[in-house]
Amino acid sequence: MEFFRRINNGVAGIVANSALNHLLILAARLLLGGMFLVAGYSKIGGYAGTQGYMEAMGVPGIMLPLVILLEIGGGLALIVGFQTRLAAVALAVFTVIAGLLFHGGADPMQQIMLMKNLAIAGGLLAFTVFGAGRASLDAEAAT
């Protein structure tokens, strides 16, 4: 147990460095936001196929423009750190609902996809609690 405590304390000491801490928060925003940005953009290119898939799963295809807007807009907001808490909570709720609707089956691969969605929602909830960090438009507005 002492071994893990030392490793944990070592990591805590490294990320206590203010510059590294802000860089890690920025990297997390870029990774999560980028995923939504790419997902939303890909739905534009495959609009008919995505709409058909949604309808096959019982979701009205008319909602697709809202999905695209949320993914692209929320992804961009997360990347630049604008209204981060709002974007993060909206994307977290969306991600959980999408996971339950599209990955709620008994198939093991679908269960893994659902767990992935839940894990992403967990990361987004951290931004909901802690905000965007210093390297963000939210931080600029606060000064």
C-alpha cells in the first residue's frame, strides 16, 4: 500500500506545478471537445445514413440537426473554454442519453460502448464542477 501512496504523492507533486496543471486541463478539453467536434462534423457528411440509423433506433430523424449543433457547438465551446460548465453538463446529459438509446443492448460490444459513454460523461462532469481552467475564454472573462 505504501508503494501506491508514494506513486500517488509523486503524481500529485508533478501536477501541482501550475503550468503543467493548466496544460493538462487544456489537453483534457481538447481531447473531449475534439471528439464531439469530429462526431458532429461526420454526421453532416453522412446525414442520410445517420438519420436512418436514428430512426431505426426509434429516435426521430428530425432531431439530427440539434444533435449536430450540440456536438459541434458544445465541442467548440469545450475546446476554447467558453461557457464550459454549461457545455459540459449539456454534453454529459446528451452522452448518457445517447448511450442508453443506442448502446443499451445485451451485446457485449454495446455494453462496452455504453460504459465508454458513461466514462466520457464522467469526464465532462468534472468540467462541470471545476470549470475550464486558466487557459480558456471563461478565465479571460473572469479577469
